[in-house]
Amino acid sequence: MKSKTDLFQLIKAMSKSEKRYFTLDAQKSGRKDARYLELFQTINAQDTYDEAALKTRFPNLHTDKAYLYDAILRSMRDYRSANSYAARIKEMIMDAKYLYERGLYEQSEERLLSAKELAEELGDQLSAIELNKEYRRLLKYIKREGYENELEQLITESADSLEKLKQELFYLDIYDQLSTEIIKNRQELKEEQKKVLKKRFISVLNKNNEETLILQNKLKFNQCLAFFYQLLNDPVKVHESYNKIINYWDAIPKYKSEEFNRYIVDISNLIQTFISNGNYSNQLNQLLVRLENERPASPHNQNLLFQKITSYRLLFSINTGDFAEILSLVRRIERGLKQYDVSLNTELNIIFNVSVLSFMAGKYDLCQQWANKIIQIKKLSIRQDIQNASRIIYLLATLELDDFESTEICIRNTNRYFIKFSKHEKFNINILNFVRRMHSGTSIQIRNSYRQLKEYIKSFQNSREKAPLGIDELIIFWLESKESNTSISQIIKYNLSKDNN
């Protein structure tokens, strides 16, 4: 550890399941590790690192911290190795070396051959080269019949592995160069810049080159192509490239399992090609179903998958008016938020979209429950746009539930909040004032308020000002449902089907 806070940062970076695994692992070690487990739990309970407080409880703090840091990394190696093919290869190489040193050459060879088979499936050329070296050393001791031919075969295989590794590194270089260009050029490239880009990369990204590559390198080649066409602003070819990438992932299941987080990045990019074009088709739904059927072994990947599926499924339902499975979807989300470590920003986005979807479906009590989760968050400075929009949704849902006293309380609370945190945003204050009139007016006054609010929002939209998170569109749908005495879900489905046609 170079810094006093290294251990604190490591512990805070661990997931719930990793912390649970380490705790059980340390408890199995007996009394000797009890002190280090106590230190782990004490640091984990700290919101900010307090070295002075730790020294009062742990006199040998420097030594204890160093031991705990190494103990956590040892435990995490064991934790990860159960779900990592690459880790198994390394372990089998270590096993083979041990067996070789004990003169158990046949057993050593068996481990090396198993590791070699797995390395070939993963396309792990570095491990293949290391295995090649270990196998040569073993053959020199065995010297069985045909030994010279086996050595020649190993020499050929090592050259082949080196060539494949060279190709892999070559496309990794191209990928990194293209990703740097994307970071540098946030705006669309000018025609002259596109010409320069084509001249620089067109020869190395010649599609004929793809035929000579192994599957893992074909995948990397198409990842480069996707970035290349993104820079050229060619969405059709970007989509085609990501389609091919996902097909390659499916063709190498062990590699996909090993690099699942990278697979998720690629399939997310494919999904984004649909979303950026407003294409919420059945093809996109099939992609989401495909993601929902994935079963990664690693808890980290399960967490990542939950976040991606939840975000995309909510977006799909909101943009298609698909409310049929809303209750089961919300239950799954509720379970996932309890089970997984999710950043506050991601959690806010998920909760907000659940409340929006519930409102769209006309399930106002459910909307109220989820919007209230955001209202109850104490860190009011975080995502003010979500905070403001949630207050408006909660207010409208409360009005719909038609409890006079609850609506009165809600109006007062919302008013206090907007005056304190949002007094310069006229849209929020004006919506609140319209709701106040609807709550206390006669039936004629209420209908006039619907019309006036709709006119206000239309003029607001024409002024090119922006309401928090598109809440203006949602209110328009709600007002149309009130004017026509139709459920908001029917209004939304009608409007979305009209837009899609």
C-alpha cells in the first residue's frame, strides 16, 4: 500500500457479495484472523477514513492494515477463480508445475492438456504460449517415442500463437486509436476530416482481412469497424457491425462468459443503435429478452446485467406503451435494488422511470410509492432534475387518488420544496399553481384549468424551453385523458401507435 487510504478505498470498492465472502472466509481461518476481520468491519463502517480513530482500537495499525489488504486480495482471487476460465488455466499451469517437480510427469501432462484445450476455446494466446513452454520442458524429460515430432509440432504451434497474439494486439491498437478519436471529436466530423480518417484506417479495416482471423480476433476487428463507422456517422454500418459482433460472441460461449462485461458493452451499443433512431421494434424486444435469459455466474456480472436489463426494459415499456407486465417488472426491479449494489445516480434513474411508467399505466398508487422513494432521499443536491420531476409526478398522482386531505398536504409540501430549491424554475411553480386550482375549483373551473394548462405547456414547448426530463409530454397525455374522459394508458397507446405509423 502506498497511501494510508488504499485499504479504505479497496474495502469501499467491494460489492456486498464480495464483503460477505471475505467475512465468511476470514471466520473460517480461526482466532488468528479475528483481529483483521474486526479491522475490516470497522473500516467498512466508516463513511470517511479516520486513521486516528483506528489507532485507538488497533495499536499495530500499520501491520494490521498491510495484512488485511493482502488477505482481501487473496480472498478475492479465490472468489473470482470459481467463475473465471482464465484463472482455471493459471491454476492448472501451477498444478502441472507442482506435479512436474514431484516427478509425476503423466499427471502433469494431463493438466497441461486440459489447460491447453481451455486456452484454445478462450483464444488466450498468452496462456497458450506459456503452456507451450511448459509442455516442451516436460517432453524433454519424458522423451517418449515420437518425441522429436511432438517438439516440431510445438514449435509450429508457438509460432501460430505468436501470430494470433500479434493480430490481437494489432486490432487492440486500432481500437484504442479509434476510441481516442471518438473522445476527441464529440461533434460530427467534417467531410475533410472523414477523408483523412478513411485514408488512415481503410486499408487495415479491409473486410477481406476478417476472413483470415480466428473468431476472437474477428470480434475485435468488427469492434474497430463499429467505431470507424461511428466516426463516419454511418448508423446503418454501425448497426451491422454490432450485429456481427454479437453473433461472434455467441459463437465463442466460454470467451463470452470470461469477458461478459465486454459482451454487455457491445450488446448495449447494439441496443443504443435502436434507441437513438427511436426504433422500439419487436427486434429490439427480442434483444432484451435475450439479455433477460443470460445467466452469468459472477455476482458482479449479475449486478451489471440487472442494471442494463432494468434500464432498457423500462425505456422500452415507456416508449411503446407496453404496460401488460408492469407489476411483475416492478417486483423484479424491487428485488434487484435490494439485492445489488447500485450507484445512487443509477438507482435514481431506475426509480424515476418506474414512477413514470406507473403513471403512464394509470397506476397512480404505485406511481406515488416510487416517486416518494426519491422525495425521501436526504441528499437534495443530487440530480435536481429528477427531484423536481418526481415532485410533479407525485403531486399529479396524489391528485388522481382523490383524497382531499392528502392532496392538501402534498400541495403544501411541494410548494415549500419548490420555493426553497426551485423558485427560479417557473415551469414547476406554474404546474403547482394549476394543480392547486384543480384541487379547489368547481367542475367547470377544473375543466378550464385543464385547457389552460395544456395551452401553457404548448406555449412553453414553443419557446424551446425544457421541462425536467420531458415531464411536459407526460402532463399533455394526462390532460388529454382528462378532457376525453379516457384512461391515460389508452391515450398514450393511441399516440405512440400514431407516431410509429
